[in-house]
Amino acid sequence: MERSPLVGTNPRAWVRRTRLLLVALLAAVLLVTGRLIWVQALEGPQLSEAARNNRIRTYEVQAERGDILDANGDILATSVPTYNVGVNQQLITGYEVRDDSGEVVDGGISAAAERLAPILDQDPAELGAAMVGDSTFAYIARDISPAQWRQIRELGIRGIEPEQSVDRLYPNGTTGGNVIGFVGADNTGLAGLEQSYEEVLSGEDGSTTVEIGRDGQVIPGATREEVEAQDGRDVQTTIDRNLQYYCQQALDEAVARHGAQWGAVEIEEIGTGRILALCDSNTVDPGNYQDWAPEDRGARSISAPYEPGSTGKVPTFAGALDYGLVDVDSEWYVPDTWTVDNGQTFSDNDNHAPMTLTTAGVLANSYNTGLVQIGETIPDERRYEYFTDFGFGQRTGIELPGESSGIYRSTDQWDDRSRYTTMFGQGLAVTLLQSTSTAATVGNGGVRVDPHIVEAVEAEDGTMVPTTLLEGTRVVSEEAAANTIAMMEGAVSDRGTAQLADVPGYRVAGKTGTAQVPNENGPLAGRVGTFLGVIPAEDPQVAIGVVMYGANGPSYGSIVAAPVFSDVAEFTMDYLGVPPSTTPDPYLPLVPGEEWGDDQ
């Protein structure tokens, strides 16, 4: 009988080999089983959590920025909901387009781009290129409208995801752009009130966290966490949108007509310091600020100091009357040149025969030779105090970024000449904001009130809380202020230098000013023409300041700035409903012997 070939010649060896094989198989089974138990029981929760985390998405929910309002509650800046659009570059490659029978007729990135491009107003090829990659979320569009997102959603393209956002709108274009300011791409304020009130307006962003399935869609009932956004609060300004618009138009026309480098106009409510209009030429459009040169994006009315010229004489006249050694009818010998004790000689703008004028006559004719004599009646330190009390050399504290303090040096820095030139507005520099505050102070009976441009700020409970105002500071006596106003009326009469500032039906008190614009090499590069005025003079309601910088041709304040005042003042009186004057000009004597009130 033959042996089976499966049975060795040594049965014991065969059994031993079989047992070893079984032991090896059993060990392998135990090893695999142990690993499975380890993975499922110990590493399982960690791996599951890691997988879940890969599916978690957190989207920022942007807080809605607060509104900026004008004095009447009209919107100057607001926010509207928008969407940013992102693409899951891993999912979009699997996009399929099917016909009514369910057959795939198109697909992939190019098909998705062709359908999205018209809605997003983008080139299909460029859009398709932006969708290529391995990112799970890459932006392909920002700040689209809700209507656009609805169109995209109706396409049902897997891998296209929305992100809620907000867009900043400025419905009035350039009107008030210098005050409002603007925001950058991240919705952070970069200028104006948008910058200075960033913490109030911005609010606090929230977030939404969701779990995404393999198809890129939110898993119903899965993880969802929401942190509610805290919207920003509103800021109401003192600016009247209609006054601001009119002033900007009048200013831009004047700047163009005279070829000025720039100009500015301010309207301040007397007694409250409320700024009703603060205008700069070529004002920025906040919604398109990149189209403006950097130097035109701010407010020169508060940031660009200039020599005021003769409008800077107002503190000297008011201070002299307050100090008590000068009256409106005090007499002064006024030649066209005058040499003071330290040997410095000063001249008037025009050549004229020597004459005798009253203090009112010196102001009406704006003669420097008479003014330095009047200024000498005030000790230097006291005169310095008058000017600083009027606000020269210091910031007003206006609620806007970039305010300049101007230049007004202390008496120990005066030399033999600047001791006198500062009396008539040279050797110092002011902003239009500071200068207009001077007129408002004398119009307010000699009490200075800090100008402000924010009326109220919204509280957490939604109520509008008015701005807390500091009490005014007396600078000169009520009598000195009233007499200064009366003398300034003479300047606007047919006997003074500011006849073009006249407003039909209203008494106007004002002062012209002209100073030089030096270039880098020193010689004259142009002039600054200015005007300050209050209206109506018998009961001042507003102070209006005008500056025209670097105008061509005859660029005196009486020619380039006074007419702008007249235009703006007439509109303002009509707009505010201020009745015309019913009392006559006091008609102070400009020369000795002239009868008081004798309007010849």
C-alpha cells in the first residue's frame, strides 16, 4: 500500500509544524484584535473628534456699524447687509450639470464659473482660475447684494458658500465727506468721525460655527454655535446737511473762479458752539476716497493753519477796549508808515496821506499803523493772554482727528518785530476753526464756547445722549464785545473794506484779512484772503469764517472771501428763518467830529 504524499515520513514532525502554524495564526488574530480594541476603545474618541473638527466651520458675523446722522436725523453714513462668497475648491471640481432627464451634460470648475460670472460681473476665465486649488474656503467675491446671493443660491452649486457682511454707504456723496470720513476694506474708520468714533460706531463682531458634511452642506441637527454680534451705536452731528451742501457748492465755485489752491467755510451757532457747516473745497467722496489725493481726504478747515492777516486784529481791538485805555472814539494819528520805539517800521497796504481816525476808523480801514499804536496800550503779557483766551495756539478739542493747534508763540519768543506783527495777524497761524471761534466769542458777548460737531451719541439702551458741554469762558467784557461788533459793522458799511460782505436786509459785522503765502525759498508765493463775520449784528445768531488760500489775481480778503460770506450768510438767514434786521447800524464815527449814528 502506498503512502499519501501529504503524510511525511515523520508524523511527529508534521504535528509539530501544524501546531506552530496554529500558534502563529492565533497570535496574528490576537494582535489585530487588540489593535482594533485599542483604536475603538482608546483612540476612537480622539480620532472621531479630529474628524469632526475637520468638518467644523466658523464664520464671522460682522456687526452692523452705527449710523452717522446730521442735526435733523438725516443719514450721512449707514450700513447695509451684503455677502462675501467663498468656494470650497475641493468640492467644486465635482460640480455636475444635469438635464431634465438627469443626464450629466456639463460640469467641473469651468461650468460653475460660466454660471457664476454674469451674477458676479466677473470674467469667467479669471473666476475659474480663482476656484482652482485645495482650500476648503477661498474668497471669489466680496460685498455682493442679497439679491445677487439669492441668484447664486438658486443655482445650487455645491461648494459655493456665503459669508454675511455689511457695506458702508454714504448717500450724500461728497456732502460732509471731510467731516464724516470713511472706512477701509476691513470696515475700520480711517478719517473723520468714522475714525474718531470708531469704538462707538464699530460694535463687536459675532460668529456662527456649523458642521459641514462631505457634500459641503451644513449637517442638520449637528453642532451649531452662535455668538451674537453687537451692532455699533449711532452718532448724531451738529451739521445740517442742507447748509453743508450749499456751502460746499458756493465754496467750490469761488475756488474755481479765483484759481485758489483751496478754500474753507465754517458756520458756527453763536452761544452754543454748534458747527452747522464745516466745508472744505474739493471734499472727498467717502464711498470713493481712493479717487482723491491724500491731502484732499481730510479737513483743512481744522488741520491747515495759515496767517490770518487782519482778521487776526479782532483780539487786539477787543482786548484794547476791555483793558480800558481805549474807546471806540479814541483818536489816532495814522500815516501810511509808522516807526515804533525799537526802530521797527510798519506800513499800510495802500499809500495814503496822514489822517486822524477814531479806533472804529482804524478797524474799518484796517490800517496797521493805527493798530500797532492801539496794541501798545496793552502790556505784552496781557495781550498774549487775550489771544490765548480767544483760542490762539491751542486745539479747540473738536471731535475730529488731525486738529492743528496753530502757531502762537509766548512773549519770550517774540523779537522786536513779531512783538507788533502778532497784533495784526502776522507771525502767527490759525485754523479756520480757531478764527471763526474768535468771531463767535465777540458775538456771544465776550464769552468763548468751545466749538463742537457731535450733538449726541446713542447709548446701549438705544436712547440718544446729548454731548456734555463745558461752560463758556469770559474773554472780554460784554461792553468790549458789543463795541467790537459795532466797530466791525463799520468795516462792512460803505465806509469800510468789506463792502462785498453786505447781506441785503441784515446788519453784518465783519473783518477782512489778507496775508502772504511764502514758498520754500522765502519770497511771496501768493496770498491768503480771509473774512470773519457775525449776522445779524444786533443779535448775532451765527459766526461765519471764510478762507481762500493761494488765489490768483487780486486775492485780498475783501475780494475773494467777503463775497463768499455774503452768499453763504444770505442763504443761512433764509434757511434758518432769521428775520431781517429792523434796527439801524449804530454808525460809529470813523473820524473825529463825525456825529454818532449820522448815516450820511
